[in-house]
Amino acid sequence: MKIKIAEARNLAIGALRQLKYSQHDAETTADHLIDAALRGVTFGSLARILAISEKMSEVGDNRRPITTIRETPVSAVLDGGDNVGYVVAHHATRMAIDKALKSGVGMVGANNTFYTGLFSYYMEMATRAGMVAMAIGNGPAHVAPEGAAEGRLGTNPIAFGFPSEGDPVIWDIGTCAIMHGEVLLHRRTGEPLPEGVALDSSGKPTRDPVAALTGAIKTWGGHRGSGLAVVVQMLGALCGGPVISPGTVDMAYFVIVIDPKLFLPDGEYPGRVTELAEAICSARPIDPDQPVRMPFERSVKVRRQNLESGVIEVPDVVYQGLVKLQHP
């Protein structure tokens, strides 16, 4: 169904407030989820509130304030206090940006969090401040390394952000063939998974999302994606939490923000990014109807279109779940 953006945001905030989120945390989380919807990333949008509610029902509500474990002028390690990653990663990224503005570089790791959302959201925060950034996250063993029949890795997203003279260049991927949130959404809607993305508990390929959730997700890109997933998992271990999260708890988020003026003090870096982007997009396409585009270009275009229309799409089952959550 299609609903107005403002209505969707109010629905999200109301549902999160029902889960005892503060007004600030509810708004921070809702803004992230609405941005995902505007960009057409349905699995990372309002359905996540239902997953948060289910997580709290399964393991309880153990939230406490985010605290700084250790800190230097260029780094910090945070205990996320079992707060949702939309709040923890936003705080960590803001902290890293502030450090980079003062010292040229900022590195912040957070543990004891979960459901961090679209890392491109945090990369866009950094690029709006004129910064170059990288972020990774790890989590529970939902993903099978290449050649394995059972999970040992998280879905392990990795993202990079670069400021330009126009829209930023942002590359944000999971190192898995399908994100865990997508599998959850397929289970919620009853739709089968794409071919070749998941294994059942016996290690056989499956398109059944329920079977995949008791089995494993495959890595993206064969042994290359598997290797990248291992690297992300090890970077996440820098944050001080478990090497492999025990479930939808104690996941890690690690962000590095760099002021390009450390290297190019005249502020010319955004122009260099634009120069490269223009060169890439001017390449002759294989299909004349499919011009070459830069990472994040599709997201920006879809978001602008949805902002102009004033509405976003929400799966019926998700809308009904949020209404029920807000008015039990």
C-alpha cells in the first residue's frame, strides 16, 4: 500500500514509543527507516520495527545508556548498551565526524548493539560534512563461508562514502548473497527467496525463507565475497564485543572518517571525485537504454522521485503490524 511520508513517519514513531523508545531515539530510528523506504529498500524500512519488537519479546529489553569505554582525540570505543544500531551507529558516526573535523581523522567502534540499518545512511552523514568515510558491521553466524554448509559469519556490511561537487558517491553492500532482513521480510510476506542465495539446515539450496533461517545464507561473490566477509568480521572484533555475536545482540559497528584536507588542503578533493564520476558515466554503455551510473545514483534518483510524490510503499502486512503494535 502507499501512504504519505508524514503518516509513515508518525506511524513509525508511535510504534517505537510503544516499545518505550525515547522521543529522540524514536525520531532518530524513524528517520533512518523512512529514508530506506524513500530509496526503495523495503526490507530495511518500517518492517524493521516489527523485528525490533520480536527481538525484545524473545530476549527482553536490556537497554541502558550508551557509554564511552575509552577515548582519544582520534578514537573511541562505545558500549552500545543493547540499544538498536540506528541510535548507536548514528551516535558513533557523529562522534567520528566531530573528531575528524578537529583532528583530521576519527575512528569509533561500538559493541553491544543490533540492527544498524543501511550503512549508506551514515556515509551520507559523513559526506555532507565533506568527509571520506568507511564503515563495517558484524553480527551473528547467519552466513556460511564459501564451501561451508553452516553459518560462521555475519551478513557483514561494508560501506564507503566520498564527497563530490554534486551527490556523494557511496558504495554500501552486504558481503552475503541476501541480507538477513530480506529473508525476514520474505518470511513475513510468504514470498520465496531468489535462487542460489540460501541453504537449509542440511546444506542444500533452498528458496524457503523459513528453511533458510534455520540453515544459512550464502556469501556474495563466491570466495571473493567470503574473504571480504572474513575481513569485516575481524575489523568488527576491534570493537571489543564477541568475535561472533551470540544472536540478535552484541553486534559491532566500526566507522572511520577522514578529512580529505589532510592530503589535499586546498579542498579540491570533491572536484576530483566529480571528475572520476563524469569519466565513468561518459563510458559507452553496452545497452543504450541502460547508461553507466555511479554507486548511490539510483538511490538518490528514487528518493527524489518519492519525495516529489509525497508517498512511500509499505507492505500491507507491515502496515497492519505497526498499527497493531501502536494500538494493541
